[in-house]
Amino acid sequence: MPRNAQSFIVENRPADPAPPGAIRFLRTDKGVCGFEHSCPCGCGGWSFVRLNPENWSQESRTPMWSRAGDDLHMTLTPSIGIHPKDERGGYHWHGFLRNGVFEEC
């Protein structure tokens, strides 16, 4: 059964375990550089999504996401794969953020 979650914005990181779908934007003087989000599965873990290439070194191998939509209705590309990988080598959670909903593949 897919583990999906509606995203919602928080100003401060909630106490652990975090509710699924919480998003906290991080900003620099150049604007939003990315956001951390709680795992959509409900485990309470946190991951980070990088946005706005102007905020990051071009040599970095960390993925960069493209964003469409406003803060509450974001769609990201490519998909999001959350580590650590499981015993079979698959991601802990893998899916998309589409129109503000984390949708597991």
C-alpha cells in the first residue's frame, strides 16, 4: 500500500517523530535554497531537497530538483529517493511530490 502524505509548511522543525509531509523551507540571501521534509511514510525521519542552483556549488554531486507551483502545491522533478536504502538495496521511500502531495511509487 502506498505511503502518501499531503505536504504542509512549518516554520520550525517539529519534535521527533515529525508528522508525515511537513516541509520547512531554508533561505539564504539569494532566496529559497531548498527545504527539509519529514518522511511521507510516517517514520519521522527528515530529508533535504535542493532547489535554486545559485545557492550551491556546481561541483556538488547532490541532486538538484526543479520546482513548479507555489509553496503549498509544489511539483518536483525528478523523483525523491529517501535513504537509507533497505536490505534489498531499494530506497526507504521513493516517489514524487505532485501538486503538494508526496506520492509513493
